[in-house]
Amino acid sequence: MLRCAQRDIERVIVKKDQVQFLLSGILFGFLLGYLIAYGVHEPRVVDRAAPVPAAGNLGMAGGAAPAGEASQPAQDGASDPGAGGGEQTMSRVFEEINALKSAIGKNPKDTVALTRLANMYHDAGKYDQAVDYYRKVLEINPKNVDVRTDMGICLRELGKPDDAIAQFRTSLTYDPRHWQTWLNLGIVTLTDKHDLQAATDAFTKVEEINPGFKDLPVLKEALRKARESASHKSS
């Protein structure tokens, strides 16, 4: 997916008050596997390094829904490991999807349902479908930086890093202190575009806006390794 001197940042999911990204194999075997999750709305938890996260473990079932969401058929008992296993969990996922589609059918401008459904497709690795629903939200509210950033991530996963970067930069015109967008911008410019200056600028903004972000050392180390690699290539 991403190749630059054996660098690979495989998964990025970031939105306002909610950050998740998985880094693995950054530069010359610098292996990292970790998860960052800050959730106020509904944390979407990725628990494996595969490009397609495991369904049922990503806020599809059992996660706290955004305020105002009426239908939550997937919640009851879903967080209980003994509540019926994978089949029951998936059944609840499909129930929720159908409920959300029904709500959207009744009100095509229901941005809560549209966003929730987009997030579910996002987390299941169905990036085309996710982008479709994110776009519908942005047609209604183009200033939603959370949704725009998530859509950018999906575009990147679809092999469209330039489109992803364009969405991140648009997001920052609406909220220049949205540090999660800066984080995504830095990761994509570093791993997909190999643009050290753009990545450095983006990660510097992350530190400026959120100096307490605990994984800043990881980002700085990735930049250091990238500079080292570039130096070796030029010598």
C-alpha cells in the first residue's frame, strides 16, 4: 500500500476528539504496533494491522452513538463477549445498517445517520461506500471537518493520496487548529508523497496545537529515519 524505504504507515483514522492510527514497520524495520484512541463520540477501535479492520469491533455494535441518534439496534449486549458470538454481532451490525438506511430513506438530510453509516463502511474497509456517504454529509454541511478528514482517509486508502491531501487542506481552511487533520496530513505526505518538508510542517503543527499528544516522539522518530534515509540516498 505504502512504500518508501521500507516505510509503511498502514492505517490512519482521525477525527475531532477522536484519534486512532496504527503504525507498523516504519523505515528499516523500525517496527511499531500501537493504537491511539481518544473518544468523545464513538471510538472506532482497530485491533489488527490488516487493511480491513474486524467488523463488530469498530463502533458498529456496542459503541456510544452520537447525540441525537435514535435507532441503535446494535447496542444491547454487543459489548458482552458471551452475548452470542460473531454471528449475533454481525446480525446486529446488519440490523443497524438497515435501520440507518431506513432513517436516511425517510430523511435524506439526516446527517447523524449518514455519518454513522459512513463510519461503519469506513471501519469495515468499504471505502467507496464510505466516501459516498461522507460526500452526502458534506453536501449538507461542507464545514464538517471531522467528516471531511475521515473522507480524506478513505480516499487515501483507495490509492488517491492527492485527493486525500486536498480534503485535509480544505478541512484546515475551516478549522486551522484541527490537530487531527494536521496529523493525517503529515502521515500521508510522509508515507505516500515522501514530502519531508510537508510532513515536518504538519507534525510541527500537531505539537504546537496539542503539545501533550503522547505519541509525538513516534512521529519525530519517523521523520528522523526518513531524513536519514534521504541523506543516505543522496550521498
